[in-house]
Amino acid sequence: MAGRPPSNPVKKVPIHLQSSQNRLLIKGGKIVNADGMSDGDIFIEDGSIKEIGRNLIIPGGTRTIDARGKMILPGGIDPHTHLQLPFMGTKSVDDFYTGTKAAIAGGTTMIIDFVIPAKGESLIEAYHKWRGWAEDQVCCDYSFHVAVTWWSEQVKAEMETLVKDHGVNSFKMFMAYKDVFMVRDNELYEIFEHCKKIGAVAQVHAENGDIIAENAKKMVSAGITGPEGHEMSRPEDVEAEATHRACVLASQVNCPLYVVHVMSKSAGNVIAEKRQQGCVVYGEPIAASLATDGTNYWNESWRHAAAHVLSPPLRPDPTTPGHLMDLLARDDLQLTATDNCTFTHEQKKFGCNDFRNIPNGVNGLEDRMSLVWEKGVQDGKMDPCRFVAVTSTTAAKIFNMYPKKGAVAMGSDADLVIWDPRKTRTISAKTHHHATDNNIFEGMTCHGVAEYVICNGRVCVDEGQVKVLQGFGNYVAREPYAPFVYDSVKERDARKSTTMKPVQRSGFDGEMVSKAQAGIQNMKISTNEAPAASPQMAPNDLHLQNNNVEEGSRTPSGVRNQQESTFSIAGGESNANPSGNANPTGNAKPTGNTSPGSPSTKRPSVKLHAPPGGFSSGLW
Ligand SMILES: NC(=O)NCCC(=O)O
Ligand SMILES: [Zn+2]
């Protein structure tokens, strides 16, 4: 289509900007990968790592960087950013230029941003719009997740196209932002099912949007209009509940789930617990949740408090960052991001009379690497290899870019950081490279400084000096069915198929009772006048909507056929057994009444409050 960049355009970087930097030798550093450390020199040519070893034979004219006493890490990957996001009546102030410049300054060499279509907007159109914004601005490589903010056959088809033709293998759903981006549980279930079918990773923003909307109204009515009302209206439980719900829904269809911005201890614990139970779920704490806390919302300065407003919010429990770091260190949570979505004080002021209008979002892109080093490695909770895993390698694996990204290895992209673990720096809005005038980590001093940052073989931070090139980054297309994710999914599928078997019985060993005998034809059942129920049935579990109670489909052994259940997650009626015939059990007879329009062509409209197979209705 006219005006759109092709999916993988070739970047034309002027030769004078790249030629002298085509070849690089990094000598004498400690190479750190997620799976181990080694000593070796690294030869880089034309954007990728050509050789690693000692006494390499190098062409003349190669620039040498002395890395003695330093570590050489795979460049950071931030899998969660919102650059120039149109949001809450404004636009996040870091665009794809300043955002990626800040990223590089701190040692991050790739971002994955979110395309967020409005409800009703084509996902593909939105994707092209975001590509257009990014393409000539990005200083480092980038990719896109796409948000599913509404649900229809069109969206379903577009997701497939995005996977097949545009290198998107991850889709995010919002359980919050009611009426704006939020999707409901029945939609989530279907989207998860679809993600699994197309080999994508489903991501969720886990907060209960309905509860938040109600709480926020009450808060404002009670006169709590400042930033503290933001946290009070969306407390920890509201995040943990949605996290749990997302895990339960995804696990029904065995869809891999990725929970973005884990902000609370209880949400983190839910993920840890679900992983222990065998769910394929990944948790992403962010720089903000690992390094600061929600006590800031009670700061007397409105400006200070508002700068910290993001969703889910930071938690007032000051032990939260330490707890999340502990979970991260032991792989109960898997990787870090930032959710970088910056707004200036002028923009934050939109909410000066009502916290609901404070644009949600904070910084993090530039400082994540140093903060995770300080709170993780310097504090003795993780070693440098784990640091590499949680800042780079695991993102590359989950989103299927490994080992091109996320590794210091022969053949990998030359996205590298020469890291000085002893050097310190103090974070400040006065010196950062973001476009915003505030920094939620103001004044924090961290060990770990990116002395050199190399993006695709180009030195973009040189002895601490930032020398980025606008538009230098490339779009990274990602294949579906990431082995790191889908190998576990396949295993679970296989396990399920061996355990999900009906009990083989010789026949029904009690007295069969037809529904006519049971006197339930055209009988109206209310919760007060339920018929004799089977022992496991709770009368309140039945809610009959009309007078026709029809026989459910049974397998030959008499077991309820769960595939033909009348349960519909979408709240509609299932058409699985359109004839309305009872499946003969060997004793029971089919009604034989299949003519269109006859009573038995009507689908039964029994609404169960428990899933099929969970309880027996006892109505035979
Ligand atoms: N997180 C946040 O507060 N802003 C960015 C949008 C989102 O991810 O919810
Ligand atoms: Zn976000």
C-alpha cells in the first residue's frame, strides 16, 4: 500500500557513517553469557560477531577497543516500551529517536514496543502506522508486539497475517482500561486459543478493570483526587486477581502466557505458584517495580507523586522491590523490562484535579541495566550470568530472536555492551537522554556503567560518549512457535492427551431413569425447587432459562461428552449438538426427532455455573 514501509526495508546508512566502524576488535574482556563466562577477544565485521578467541588474525585497519577489567555482555533487550504512544489524550514524550537514544546510553540495544490499535481499528493498519513512526527514528533495532483491544473475525484473521507476513509473534491484551482497551474473559479465552493456534505468545496487562473503575469513582467522591488515589483504587489484590485469572484462562487452552509489568509481591507470587503447577507463564517485573515503591504517591509534592503514576501502580509496601528481585533471581520471574512511557510534568498536570486523568507512565529505558545490576548483582542476589539472562537472553528466547540476539556468540548480531561493574553513576533528569523533565530514579547511585555500546557493529557509546545515528536501527521480524516457549507447550499438550481419557466402563450399573420417568419434561426448575440431584450436584449450580430441559449428549459409556457440552465460554449457546438428540448410551433411545424447527432442534439452554464435566446435572 502506498506510503507504507515494506516489512523489512533495507536501511541506507551513508557510507561515511559506517565504513570506519565496519571492523572492530574487542580485546581482553570477560565475556558474560547467560550460561557462563569466558575470556576471549571478539572480532566484529559488518554488524555481526565473526570470531571469538585468542590471537585472532585480524585485517589491517580494524579498530581495537581495550576491554581489560571490563565485562562484555549481550546488549540489553527491553521487551516493553511505549514510545510516542497516543494515550490518555496526549502522547508519550519519548519518541523512537529519544527513546532509543536513551536506551543505548544505558546499554540497551534493542526494544520491543507495542502497537496499540484503538477499538475497531485494523491491527494491520495500526502496525503500519507504528512502523512508519519508528523506521526513520530508531537508533537501535526494534520489533513490535501488537495489542488486541477488540475481538472479531477480522481481528482473528489479521493476527494470522501479522504472524505470517510481518514477523509479529506476540499479542497483548488489556484486562484493565475499561471501555478503552479492555477485553473481557470470554474474549480473552478465545484470543488465547487463537494465539496458541498461530504459535504466538499471549501477553496480558493484568488488572481488574471493572473493579478499578468502581473504586476510582468512590475514591473521587470521597475527595481523594491526588496521585495516592491511583494506587488506592487499584490495590495489589486487583492485580493479583487478574494475574491468577489470566493464568487460569490461558492454562485451559495451554496457551503460553506472559504477564507484563509485575508490580506487586502477590502478583509475583501467583506467577511463581502457577509455574510450579506446570503452567507455561512468564513474569516481567520492570525497572520501576524493582527499584522504587508506591510510598512516593504519598509525597507532599504533587509533581513528585504524579511522576510515579503508572498502571499497575507501584506498591506502598517498601519490601516489594526486594521481593520481586528475589523472585527474579531464582527464576520465579523471568526477565526485566521498563514499560517506558514518559510524560512531562506539563502532561502529568492534566490530572491535577483528578488522578484518573494523570497520564499513566514512567521512565526506565536508560536506567534499567544499571538498576538491575545495583539491586541484583551488587546487592548479591544474582550473578552476572543471571543478570544477562534477565536483561537480554530470556527476552531473545521468549520472543524467538535467540541466538541472533541475546548472546555473545559467533554469528550473533554485534549488539554488545562493554560494562564497567565497578564504576558508578548517579541518575538524574538533568543528565539523562530522555525527552522528559522527570526521572523516578532521581538521585539513585548505581554500580555498572556502559562504557561502550555497540549496535549492529557500530559504536554508539564510545568511552561513555553517546554517538547514536538516527534511523540506524532495523525492524526485527520474529518467527512464531519460539522453541523456548512452545517446547514446554508441546510437552504439556502431550501430557494432557495421555491423562484426559474417559473411564472405560462395561455399562451403567444402576437403574436407568429416563427424563419422562423422572418427570422433568417441561418442568421449570428454580433454585428453590430442584429435583433430586446427584450427590455431587449443588442445586444452585443450575439455572434453567426455559422450560425445556433436554438430554445432554453422552458417550457410549454414559459419561457426559465434554466436547459436546452446552457450556459456552462466550455466554452464547453451544451448537455442538444441534439435533438435540441424546447420544444413545446403549439403553437410552434417541428421540428421532430431527426435523428442522421441531422442538428437539432447539439447543438446550442450560446455563451451568460450573464447567462441563465438573459437576453432573443428574438429569437423565
Ligand atoms: N503502564 C502505564 O502506566 N502506561 C503505559 C500503558 C500500559 O502499559 O498500561
Ligand atoms: Zn505497557
